[in-house]
Amino acid sequence: MGKKWAIRLVSVALAVVVGILLVCQFWPRKAVYYHMSVQEIDRDIRRISAQNLSTAERMTYYSSRFLGAPYELYCQGDGPHARYDPLPLLNLKKINCMTYCEIVMALTLADYYIDFFNILQHIRYENGIIGMATRNHYTMGDWLPANSWCLDDVTHLIGGADTRSVTRVISHETFFAGKGIDDIPIMYRDREVTIDYLPFDTLLQHEDDLQSGDVVALILDAPGIFSAHMLLVIKNDQGTVFRHASMSAGKTIDSPFAAYIADLRENPKYIGMSFMRMRDKIDWDQPGGRHGKFRPQIRPISRRHWEADPARDVGREHTIQFITLHHSGVEYYGEPEPKTAIRAIQRYHQVEKKRIDIDYHYLIDPDGLIYAGRPETWVGDTETDYDPTGHLLICVLGNFEIQKPNEKQLAALTALVADKCLTYGILPEQVRGHRQLTETLCPGKHLQEWIDNGLLIKRVQERLGWLE
Ligand SMILES: [Zn+2]
């Protein structure tokens, strides 16, 4: 063989190798989100968002971006700082049946990546406040009612006279006890929950009533819990399938509709399915502009609840550009009850200080509950000589020169500050303690420490999905 031939052979071999590498690089990786970078996913979300697609079409598209994604039961948690479940707040590399449905739903509603991350946390947590106590643990008992802002139970709409119902007791106390957790507030007492479902033998007749993107809960025949598995209904050229992150398959797959139901009918563990549907039009509550998306979830405890006195006059309007933290300056561990303590602060500001209303826009109690104070569109007030115009004033109840703020207050502060940063376009690193603006001890050295050591900023950034 001549030298020319050898060169030619090597060139061809090289070309083939380069070709294979290029194909590997661009072809299979492009298709699925579990191989894509945040930047690539961000571009894809923006591209889809710009198209005029229905909710069903988006659900169908985004669900297909995870076909083949590796299954992992424990894949998402309450973030790296959580006490009990420090898995990441978002994991696109490995998914389970629940995270799969939640991720597809959040993508469907999102316009870009940070938007997606935020919406996801609002789907996962009551009021968007991240933590074990506020997570929507039970699909039918917690998750469905908490997501009534974007999701409807359509079981009866689909099944009509074939619909059955079942009532069970949902217990957070039992749930947490089972995990060995006994030191978090129980948000919900044990309660009876009744749900609709369709028995398997009726489901085949209702295939045409299902829509692509319908979210499905597989209903167990067991006390204390309803849902054993979450799936999506997808309709495409191949007909109707259940698309789901399957533990037994170890990945996300399409299971043909009739065959899958036939399998389930053989299994006495299950009694049927419940169906939920994402709304096509969602009321985003627009005051925050496009970031109004973040708003439906952070609903502070209302003035009516803490029995606030009305404002004594109309406030001066301002545009929020800063966030400033305060403490109430009185040691406080929850006694007297928060609404009494907050009323006392309001009385002091209105009666003693002759101001129109309580000084602060929000207050946070030791359980991490957030209370609405003065309307945030009005300038707040202060004991000291800085001008609070443009400042959103958040007061954490306690004297943090003496006591230390707790984890629940940090979680609430993180959620509230993140919400306001997103709403008003404030950078998390612009958050200040009162003492950085004027001569005062407020908000106390132990609360100021969360600003000075970067902890609060880092948490807010994570909350906003800025870190991968
Ligand atoms: Zn202050």
C-alpha cells in the first residue's frame, strides 16, 4: 500500500471519528433536559414561551424533554441548608414521579429559567415558603388544594356518573412522626379528606375525555394516604399513553393507555385514578408586573387576622427600591401570641408616636409566619433619622442583641426577601440592616450577622434559582 493510500485511510478514519464525536455531542444531548446546561434550558424555555401554544401542547412538549431521564426516589429536597431534607431544590438529572409532574407543570407556566425555578417552589410548598413544615406532602390532601391557583380536579368532569369518592384521614403529625421529626410546627391538624376517583373498569370508556397533559394520581387501597404514583396523560400520533417516571423501569417512559390500565386492574393494591388539569388562563395577580407570577403564593397573614386598627390617614406613596431589616427590640419567644404582640406595636406607633399606622410593611413571628403591616405602597416610619422613602421595612419580632433568630424566621425572611427582590428588581446583596443606615442597634447583632456573613443573601439567591 502506497503512502498516499495510508494518508487517505487515516484521513477517512479521522473524519469518521470526528463525525461520531460531533453526532454524540449534538444529537442525543440536545434532545433532553437532563443532559442540558442551565443556559441551554433557559434558551429553550424562552423559545417555547414565545410561541402561542396551549397548556396541553406545552405539557406535551416539556414532558417529552425528560423521556429516558434516570429515576431516583430521593432526588429533590428542601435545599442544602435544610435541617431534614438537604437534597437540592431542583434536580433535572434524576427525577421521581412527583418531581417529574411538578417540573413539567412549572416549565409549562414559565417564561425563562429563574421563572421556572420560582414557580416550581410555589408548586412544591405552601405559600412558596420552603421547609419541611410547609411542603405539600400529600398529593391529594395538600398538593392539590395548595395548587388550586393553577390546577383543577377534573375527575368528575371526565368520569361523570362513573365517578366514585373515598374519604380518608390525612395526618401530618403521623407523617412527621414516621420520619422521626417532632420539633416543627404542624401546619394542619388531622383532617378528613374526600376525593373523587375513577375505577379502572370505567377508565377505558373515558379515554376521549382525557386531555394531553392531564396529571394523574394512582389511588391506593390503603388508609391514611391516597396517591401511590403520579403520571401524565399524553396524546400523540401513537395514541394515548401514560408518561411517567417509573421506579420499576428506572427511567421516564411512555406506557400505552389500555395495557397499563389492564396491568393495574390485576393489582389489588390500587382502586383507580384521579385526574387534575392545568388551567389555560391563570390569574397572576399583576401588581408586580411580569413577576406577578411570584405573587399568588406569598400571602402574608392579613391585617384582619391580627385585628389591626385601620390606618389613621392615607400614606404617602413610594416606589420600593431597597429592603431594610428591623427587629421589634423587645425579647420575644411567642408569648403573648403574635397577633397581640403586633397589635401592641401598632398601638405604640399610632397612639404614642402619633403615626398613621404600624411602621413596618411586614412582620415575622418566631414560627416564621409573615404578617402584613402597613401597605407596602406607602412609605414606612422609623424611630431614627434615616428617610425610609423607597424602603420596604421588614420587622422580625424579638430583640436580636440578646436572642438569636431561628431557622423558621430565616426561611420566612428568605421567602419574603426573594419575593420582593423579584417583584421590585432589587438585588439580594442590596438588603440592609437598619444599623447600616443610621445610628442604632436595630436589627440586633445576631440578625445583622445574617447580612454581614452573606447567609441571607446566599439563601435568597438560591431561592431565586441563581445558583445551579
Ligand atoms: Zn429598625
